[in-house]
Amino acid sequence: MNNKKSKGLSIGIAALISFLIIMISVVITGYLSLKEIYAGNNIAYSQEAIKNLSDDGLDHTFAKLFYNDEEINRIKNGITIEPNVEQINEDGIEIHKIKGTTYEAFMMIVHNPEDIILAANPNMDSGAAAPGIEDYIEMYDGIAGINAGGFEDAGGHGNGGQAWGIVISNGELISGGLDEFTTVIGINQDNQLICNNMSARQALEWGIRDGVTFGPALIDQYNVVFEGGGQPQLNPRTVIGQREDGAFLLLVVDGRQPHSLGAKYEDIIQIMQDFNAMTAGNLDGGNSSVLVYNGEYVNTTVSMYGARNLPTAFIVKDGN
């Protein structure tokens, strides 16, 4: 009889231990899963999850396992602009690093508006591969540069040889038709940024010296003119803007990477407003987004092969 009790007791203890082990495993697994969501190695993904929290939902309770309310609110609402990462007085250039909930970005401020020019593929529309951003900077005696207009990119293997829409360089239409109506991101003879819908003929009549097709236009005379649509997802972005004092704002947002998922149009509009942009327009993004300064890549390009061949690029001239 005692043996039966002992055996029953032993089986009961074993079952209890097994149950406790299973429960502990479930709790640990659940905790680790939640940690990966809200505080994992993919920082941008975690911050996007926190940004979308409801204030009184169960997901908010889970997030509080890893953050206090102040930290959650900061992540949900914060755009952090770091003090000047670099300021080069002799070049008239500032570079700022920006951190949002889903992205990491860099803003280059070019104080002399005369320093911005458009570099264009010398073999435009020939089908031959276009230069890369570093090649353009060297060709045009520049100190910095960003990508500009779009191009035919079937399967993501485009070589920059065929530009989208129109390209105006130094006051001449070098690609596209005179009556082709597009969103033009351009600079006129007075070094003022123009972002508007027009034909190439109208752009030339308006005195645009350098311009490309892309978009959408984002800000005009401090008013947000973006009406939604396009590509609302998180993506790498390149944007050009201008302040009232003439200084150009060149923004590149990293994306599709663990440290930075990318930005929406609303994000880049907010950044441009934070930097007092009077005018701003969206340029080609995705794998093409790139910012180079003084021979070094400022941002982290998406392409595993490095910066791409580009039909056009905005170049910052050296020495002013």
C-alpha cells in the first residue's frame, strides 16, 4: 500500500514539474517574442511597432515590459535632429543626422545657392551605362552630390542610360519632348528651386536652367501641396528643398535596412518643415538614394553593389 502511495506521489510530482517546465518555457518564449517585436535588434521595426500602439490596448501593456511611458511617447512622437555632425565653413556646408521612429536620415545644407548644379549623363538616352555619383562629382569638380531624376529600371537592373520624362541641363532640353507634361523638380536662372507640374516648354519659358522629372512636389511657398497617393510605404528617400535665404536642403533617408526601414512622404515633409523649407520636391529614391560628401558616402545605400549608375545628379561645386 505504501509503495502504491509512493508511486502515485512520484507520478504527481513528476507531472507537476513537467507542467511547471512547460509553463516556464511558454513564458520565456512569449517574453522573447515580445522583446523581438518591441525591443529587438531590428530597431526600426521595433520603433514602428511602438509608433502604432494604441494607448489603452494590450499591445501597450506588452510594450511597457521594456519601456516606461515617457520612452514610449518619445518613440511615438519624436524626430531627433542631432547637432551639426559636421560643419565645413570654407565649403559653406552643414550636415545633420536625423533619427525618426522608422528611419535614419542625413540633411546637407548648402548655404550658397550658386553651388548647386545638375550633372547629366553625357551619353543620355543612348542606352550606354551612365556614370555613378562619384564620377559625376569628379566630372563637375564637385565636393558633394545626391541622386536626382528617375530612369528606366526594368527588374531593378537599369544602368541609368534612359532617363524618365525630361531633363534640362544648363537651360537646354537634353532628354524628353517639349510638350511632355510632368512634375518638374528644377532650379531657375536665379538659383531658385521650382517644384511644379509643367511641360518642358513651360519649364524653359520659366527660365529653368536645370531640371528633372520626378515628384511629387511637397512644399510650395511654405504650403504643403502633397495630396497623398504615390508610394505611401516606408522607403529610402531623396529630397531637395530650399529655404527663404536661398540655402539648399539636400535630404537622403536610409531604408529597407535593419537600422532604418525608411520614411513616408509625411515624414520627409515634416523634416523639410523642421528645416524651414520654403519649397521642396521628392527625387528618385529606393536603391538610388545616395549622398556623398568629400569622397565619402554619408548614408548607407540599399544596393548590395554600392551606388548605382544615374542619369542625373545634383552636384555641389567645390570651393565656394
